[in-house]
Amino acid sequence: KDIIVVNSESDKKAAIARKICPERKIKVIYNGIGINNTNFLDKNDARNILSEKLSFVENDNSKFWIGTIANFYLNKGLVYLIEAARILNNNNLAFIVIGDGAERKELEEMIKKYNLENRFFLLGNMPDASRYLKAFDLFVLPSIKEGMPWTILEAMAAGLPIVATKVGGVPEMIRDGKDGILVEPQNPQELAAAIKKMIADDNLRKFFGENAFAAVKEKFSSAEMLRKTRDLFN
């Protein structure tokens, strides 16, 4: 191959360390999302639809919604989000996961063990899951391992404040303290503390959401991805 394209500096470093090819052949081009092609529902419409799947039937504005979109695989670290929910122990919080997968039974047993059935909800797969992102007050990605997660790009495009783990290409997407809060993986105490900090400060959430949206427009747009791809052939 003349060129190998990777979508993060993290993957480039891994490829070099494993001697996949000479460094000169590896080019980083970040994934890009079409900001103008998103089909997000507004907050109320998204909440009304999701509320039908929750134990509180009507859209309850008194609750703070913490959400994520993830396949139920070990690498997604959902067990640590459940642990964080247990640590926070707040009935006004609703943890909502859109997705499904092999770990469902284990996650359900853990939720039951911690008596979180009325606070932690596994909604299953939903078509066009990103449409519902604006229902969330906070987006959390507790992964143990990632590349460059598309769901983070979608959450940034939705203007959501984000808490995520320092894995893979995530620190290249979210600048800690500028576009969101990054925490160590497999650390539910640190995850809970970051969530608590976000809940307590409306202005901080607004600041992070606006910065994340600006970053995705500048650095992770589909136009920028296409421009850099075309440049490979010049």
C-alpha cells in the first residue's frame, strides 16, 4: 500500500509501535460528521418518545437525564456507569442507555442488585438512535477501549456536555476541561465525581456543550474529512 489511513493519532502510534509499516505511509484523517445532515429531535419530542419506554410514563422535567448509546460489550464499560449510579445514589437522576448486546443479562442483574431499577434503564436498540440525543442533559461514554467513537461525534454535534474516558482517540476529540470532562477508565468513583460536577453547574454544561459543538464543526466535519482525503491524491 502507498498510504494507510487511520482515524486518530492514537491508532497511528499503535501502528508504528507494532511496525505495521513505515511511519511515512500512515496518514491521520479524523472521521467527519455532516453537521447540516443531522436529524436530532428537539429535547421535548425526544424525551416524550423515550419516556414511553421508561418507568415514569410522562416526560418528568424534575429528573436529570444522563444518557449514552452503546452496544452491550465489555469494552463499553457500562458496568462502571452502573457503579457510578450506585455511588451517586440520587433518585432525581435517570441513567438511560440506548443499545443492546451480549452483556444485557449481566447488566440487568447488576442493576437489580443495586436496586437501581427505577434509575437505570436499558432501552434496547432503537433505529436512528442519535435522533434522541437531545433528550439527555449529559452524555457519558464510560468505555474501557475505543478507536474514534462515532457516538461522541454525534453527541458533540447535538451540543451536549460530555463526560468520557481517556481511551483511544477520545482525548483528541474532547479536550479535558474545554470541551468536556475526561476520566480514567474503569474508575467509577472518578466517573461519579465528574457526573456530579456536571449536574451541579448549569453554566459549565452550557460551556462544554457549546465548545464541543464548535470543535466538531471546525475539526470533525465531513467537509474537512473529504478535503484531507482528496489531498492524499495530489
